[in-house]
Amino acid sequence: MVLEIVDAHHHLWSLSSSNPVKYHWLRAASEGGASWHPAGDIEQLKQNYLLENYLQDANNSSCRLIKSVHVQAEATDALEEVKYLEQVANENSNGFPHGIVAHANLASPDLPKLLETYTRDYPRVKGIRQLLNWSTKDARLSMTDRGDYLTDKTWLEGFQLLVSHSLSFDMHVYPSQMIDAAKVARHYPNSILILDHCGLPVDGQKDFDEWKEGMKHMAEQTNVICKLSGLVMFNHAWSKEVLSPYIAECLRLFTPKRCMFGSNFPVDRLNISYEELVNVYRDIAENDAELSKDELDLIFKQNAIKTYRL
């Protein structure tokens, strides 16, 4: 049976010189761009990934894409990225992407003006993501400039402002940060937090127990939703046997009512096709976790529609 999909996490970028949106990390390494990425060969990411490429990947014999959510891709100018995505959505008859998770630094003095602009002028903006993952083990894995945002007074005031604008927040943190992340969720019970990429289990089976403990803290907060995505970023030689323990544990902790599928394309595309990704996640959910048809519908479609108000 062909599965209807709402993809809760993907990216698009045009690296054309005529596009006002620029991505510093996608420049050539000789020009200051990134030279490494946990997903694999970063040079393969340094090419256009346009809506037409994404739709070609996402529509296949196993699934039919009906809506999608674009998550910010670290553009140098966050507002320009949103303008570009709104233009893309307005120019295709099916309205892809239907939701946008934009970037904002919640500790920035410019935050009030930026959130006001997003909510007033760009109706597809449903949430905010600021990369917060900070590693004390490997500097390459730190995607933020500091590791204390989650406990910083100014940042927390910015989080409250985000909540007052009825925007969700995509939480991009490692297991070692989840106690602090869970406190944020607990202190702001009216917020909606989406935990990206199954909680970034970057260390794999080696630190599986630490990951499970962090995920337990997050799952205890009923306003946190877990995004089943990004696992292939850290498991290039993926298999059902490798991925199943993570997905099964996420489903056990959060239940199907608080989990949703995201492709993380084109990043995960370095190591898996869209059809393979959907099929292995579906196989695990149906056969290992023994989910019903209605529960599958929640994970692959309804939860994303509800969470991101699509």
C-alpha cells in the first residue's frame, strides 16, 4: 500500500549566484566553507537541491508526499531564506513547502523585531530552530558558538517571547544536554518543542544507555514531540537491525501520538534513498513496534499536520 507522507523535516537550497540566499557552510572549503559533516561527503551537499529534486526523491512507488515542512539550513540571512521559501511555495501549484521552521537566535537583541516580521508577513513560518548541539568530546560536532544557551537568562526570555508568538521550537541537542532541555520544556508548559533527529545519537551503540536516559527526561515532558529523522546521518552503513533500537525506543517513550517522520533530505540522501528510508522506518514501526494502521498514520502524516499547524 502506498503511504501518504507529510515530511516534517527537509531542506532546499539554491547555490546560484543570482539567489540572494547564501550558505557560508556550503561554500568551497577554500572559501571558508565547511570541510566535514557527520553525514559523510560534504562536497556532495554543495550543489543545488531544489524543490523539483526533492519532489522527485519523495514521490515513488512506496509513498506519496502530500505536505512538507522546510527546516532552516543555516543561511547567512535567515529572513532572506524565508522569503526564498515563500516564493518557492507560491510558485508551485501544490504549495510545497507548506510549513517553514525559520532560524532565530533567541538571545539576540534583534529577536523581537524578527519574530514580529515572521508572524506578520510570512504565514508559512510555524516555528523556529536554533542549533544548540554542543559537544565537549569533538569540536567538529558543535554546531553553535556556546554551550550554555539552555540556561542563559536572556535566551530563556527569548524562548518565552517565541511562545507568546505561538511558534514551536525545534530542539537540536545531544543527549548530554537533555536534562537542561527538559527543564526548558517543563518551565514553559505552553510551548511546543520538537526534538530533532531522535535526539542526535551521534555516538551510536557505544553510548546507547546515555541516549536512552536523556530521551527519558525529554519524553517525560508532554509538550515535547520526537522527530523520527536523521538516524542515517550517524549510521551510514544503515540496516533495519541498526536503526530499529532507536526508533522502537522513541516510540516506546513518546508513544505514536508524539512521534513524527522526517526525511532530513538531502542530508540523509548521502546514504539512503527516500523510498528506502520510508520503507525501513515503516517496516520497523509495523513489524518491530507492531503499530496499527491508525498509529502509522499519526507518525507519517497527522502528527506533523497538528504540530506544525499545516
